[in-house]
Amino acid sequence: PRESCRVWEFQIAESFCTLGSGLDIDPLVNDPNLILGTVGSLDIQDPPLMFDMNLDPNELFVLSPENFPQYNEILEVALREREAHLQSIVPVVNQLDVPMNALVTPCCGTPPFCECFEDLPFNEVV
């Protein structure tokens, strides 16, 4: 709950793949639906795995209704907050589909001489 100083983590889905195989979930996007490549299996946790990050930052001890009496109450609040967050997301234009603009194009040289070549490192001056 927002009034609480506790930090809880819930794992709703888990992906199982080998790191570096091209099957990794993007670490910058915490969304199991956005996957780099094809994942061998995606397990939905029902109920979600719950961890007390204040006492267990390494996520070694899974909390459950059996071993933690407030589990259902905290889960209910977390799922409400998650839903409110999902409803607040505003769709935007995919920036990768926007044509290049000279004002925001990477510059490998000294402006106005901004020539970049694919076979050179990105930061090498031409």
C-alpha cells in the first residue's frame, strides 16, 4: 500500500531461455509481451510470486497465502495499481517508423560535416 514503507515485488510471468541465445526478454522493457526473438516458454505465475524487497532483496523466499497472512490483501492492492497504471498509458507514434530528421540525426563528425559510415565505429570522426 502507498501508506506503507514496504517494497513488494510481484512476478506475474517468467521466461525461460539461455542468455545470449537471442531469445532474451529486453531488460529495458519489463513486459513479457515484448520479446527479442522466440522464447522457449513463458510461464504465467498464478498466483503471482511475491517477495518482500525490504527483508529479501535477493528474492530467495517466495511469500504465499500459506506463509504470509497479508498476501491476498497486498496482492489485491498491487493488481489494482497495476491496472490503473496500464489504463494510464497513452499510445504514441513508434519512433522507429518516423522518417529521419536532420536536426535529430546522429552526427559522427563536427557539424555541419556530419557524415557517418556503417563500417566505422559510431563515434569515429570522418
